[in-house]
Amino acid sequence: MDKETVMSLLGRIVALFLVSALTTIGAGAIIGIDTLQTAILAGVMGVANVLEDLSRGYLKDGKLSKKEIDDAFAANTPEKR
């Protein structure tokens, strides 16, 4: 993987963490779970799901195509509310 792809992946992972975390803050507050714990858990789960999909794509042929990367993020990005 080239440096540009790696930097793009890292940026997208951070963005996914933030989107996943921010979408759950309200729900955690409503049911009485600590807001910070809720946000961290949701962010980690979102990132873990993407990393799992990327790992599965890599296991197929030892490479990650742009489509595999895009598909992993698309499948695990929370919908806009």
C-alpha cells in the first residue's frame, strides 16, 4: 500500500470513530449510560467492524483494492439522521 492510501485509511478511520461516537451520545444519555463511555464504545465498535472487513478483503488475495476499502467503510458508516 502506498503512503497516500495509508493516510487516507487513517483519516477515514478517525472520521468513522467520530461519526459512530457522536451518533450514540444522545441515546446513552437517555438510558442513563455515561456519555463518554457510550461514545468510546460506539467509536471502537465502528472501527473494529471496518478493520474486520478490511482484514477479510486482504485475506482473499493479499491485496486491498480501492473498492474493498470503500465498501468496508460504506457498510459500517452510520446513516445520517
